[in-house]
Amino acid sequence: MPIQSSPARDAAPAPPPPADDDISDIRLVDTPVIVVFWVLALVVFLQFFTRYVLNNSLGWTEEIARYLLIGVTFIGAVAAVRRESHIAVELLYTRLPRTARLALQLFVDVVSLAFYAALSWLCVHLAQRTFQKMTSIDVPKSLVYWIVAACFAAMALYQLMVLVRHLSRRTSRLIDPDAATSTGPNL
């Protein structure tokens, strides 16, 4: 009896994953956000398990999950500034001539840089004035503010690099959208 091939074996190979699934731009500096994210997932699972399975919730999991979510947000924002992937309203850019788009991009870069630097400075002052401890564990709340301040300082540093690159190359994904990828080049 002849062996018949199955349709699954004769099928064409699967197409490559879409560009959105490409993770080749992950760098070593993205490690903290990945670690904090998985610690957050573990703490939330632990909270769910102890509350609904064991009927005896651990008190510290809710507060720690809240602070870890703050960490994921701000550490992730550092990666977004590095990758130039923060949200942007492109409607105005599409209606302006190229020189005006460049001027607007540089203006946005300078305002972003000033914003990140100012918030870093404010977070440092807030951290220096916070002496309270977390409710469920004996850790100062100022630690959270120090981490946020460090994230804003890192965002300011990356935004400065982005500004220098936009000044030197005179282009970005908003200035020349046809020549750029969906996110900016990595730093």
C-alpha cells in the first residue's frame, strides 16, 4: 500500500512573524523593566492564589503590586524614550512642509527634555522630604520616589541623545515617515 503524504506535511512553511513581534531591539538596558514586570506578575499571582485559593490573603501583596506597577510604568517609559516610540499626534506633521516639521520636531524634543529634567529634579526633592515607611513592610516610601527620579533622569539623558541625533541627521520618523520604521532608531 503506498504511503500518502498528509496535507500538513506538504503545506508551505509558515510565514515569518509580523514586524510587531520582532524583539531584536531589546537591549541590556531593558532588563530592569522585564525583571520588574515578571516580579509584578508573580506578586499579583501570589495575591490571587492566597486570596481566592487559600482564603487567607497576604497583606503586603497589594501595596507591593502598586509600587511595582509604578516601577514598570516609569522604567518602561525610559525604554520608550530610548526607542523613540512614545505616542505622538501626527496630524499636524502631515499638514506642514518639511522645514516646519523639522522645527516642530526640535521644539518637541527640547520641551520633552526640559520636562524630564524638571520632573527628575522635583522627584529628588520629594524623595528627600519623604520620611514615611510603607504600610505593610518596613521600607521607606522615598525609595519609590528615588526610582522615579532616576527614571526621569534617564529619560532626560536619552532625550538629549535623541535631540542631538535629530539635529545632526535633520530627520526623524515624524519628519520623514516614509523613510523611517514604525519606531525610531535605538540608542
